[in-house]
Amino acid sequence: MDRIDAMRIFIAALDEGSLAGAARRLKRSPTAVSRALALLEAHVGVELLHRTTRSLKLSEAGERYAVACRRVLIDLEEADMLAAGERSAPRGMLTISAPPVSGEEVLQPILEDFLDLHPAVSVRLLLLDRHVNLVDEGVDVALRIAHLPDSSLIALQLGGEVRRVVVASPRYLASHPRIKEPADLAKHQIVAFTNFGLDSWGFMPAKGSTIPRTVQFTPRFIVNTVRAAVASAIAGRGLTRVYSYHVAKHVKDGRLKVVLPKAEHPPLPVYLLTPQGRMSVPKVRAFVDFALPRLRTEFTRMAAEAAGLD
């Protein structure tokens, strides 16, 4: 058995969510894919995947093995690229993660233009409302909105910063008690978006204090996508909290209004992240060089729009 090839099949099955998907991606027969995984499991001596007719699920041992496989495959790819040197053109699968809205509205058009320039590159875009572990999950580049802890990742700041804003429709605000300070939110209907807190929101300390303010609430409506939260707020169902670029156009056209702008936390920076060593891989270097100036332009524009939301 070619163990490296079996590892590639194993990771492809995880990424595609099925053995059939791995077979299509790798241009193998489903039988060959199943046989390779069976041989890999026989080699390591444990079951790596729980298979059903509709899905794959990693076993506990499979989770650990998948992390190790991704690292091995990345190291091999980097070794191949370094050996090829400047003669190697961008090629292969480029995996990128981003928050759903900025990924769709900002990053996807840039990726489509990049693909037009590099026909030997394919892209897997993961639109996720969570932070991924780039190394463990095999991600080449991530778009992230956050203050970053110290790490071995290469972080390229994109310039513009993103506010976390509380918004509601003018119709809702006109028919409910006035909001003068964060504590007033406890009297209001809240549309809770899972990424921004299901039962509380934090705010900056009051003037003369150093203690951050936290407002506890029981949400009237809970959603797990930002589009649903924004739509519910526009419909007058209550207040919600999202990033400024999620609602800039709705605030501008009068369908939403920002409340408590002076109590907001400082804006968050935006970064492109990539693991150490990946910048030497031609497909990653080519994408970063292509996307960085365009992303900086877009996020600077969005930051300027957000500055005028109050």
C-alpha cells in the first residue's frame, strides 16, 4: 500500500464528506477509495471512520490521525514546491476560510478573478462562523476579524477595522422605550445571533469606571446566521448585534438604526492568516500577492462606511 496516497484519499473523503465525493475529486473508482481506506485502517490498527450510507464520521482515533495526516501532506507539498523552486507555477487545491458574509461579498469575487489568472489552481472556500485551526484543518489562508493572540501564524493586516454594532428598525425603536445606556436593553426584545452572545452582550465601561458593562437578557428569537438576524431586525422583531459591514447599506437606506454607538467596544482589525512556511508555496504566495491589495481596498472602504453609521 502507498501510505501517502491512502492518506490523501482519507483526507479527501473528510473534505468531501463521502467516499463517492473523494472518488470524484481524485478521479478514482469508489471501490479503489474504499479499499485504500480499509488498508489504511488495517495498517494503523484502528477504525478511523464510522461509515453510513449517507455520511462519514471520524472516530476519536480518526480525529487525531486526520490532524497528523494534514500536517504530513502539507509538509510534503512544501518540500515538492521548494525543490521545484521558481520553476513551479501556482497549481493544486487552495483552501481558504472566511466568515460567510465577507467571504461571499468581498472574497469570492476576488477568488473568481484569481482563478481566471491561474487555470492550474482550484479553490475550496469554507464560509464558517467560527475560527478554524489552519494547520489541523488543512487551511492555507484564512480571513479573520479579531484581535490575534501570539502564534506562529503569519498575519497580514488589511487596514480597515470592523465595528460591533447594535441595530434595530426605526419602527421598532419608535414603539419601544428609549435606549440611553446598555442596561436599557434588558427591557427590549433581542434577536440573538449565536456568534455575538445568546444571553448577554458586553459594552465599554461607563465614563469614570474601568469595569466593562454586561447586559443579561432572555432573547425573543435566536438565529445562527447573520442574514437571519439582520432580516429579523429589519422586520421590526427587536435589536440584534452584528458587524458593521453586515448592516452598512441598511443603515444608509434607513431600514436600520445603530443604538449605543458610544458604548461599543473598540473596532476589530481584519487579517489574512497563513501558517508558517505556506508563503513559500506558489499557489499561496500568488493568491496573497493578488488578493492583499484588493482586500485592503475593500475593508478600508467598509470601515469608512461604518464610521458614518451613527
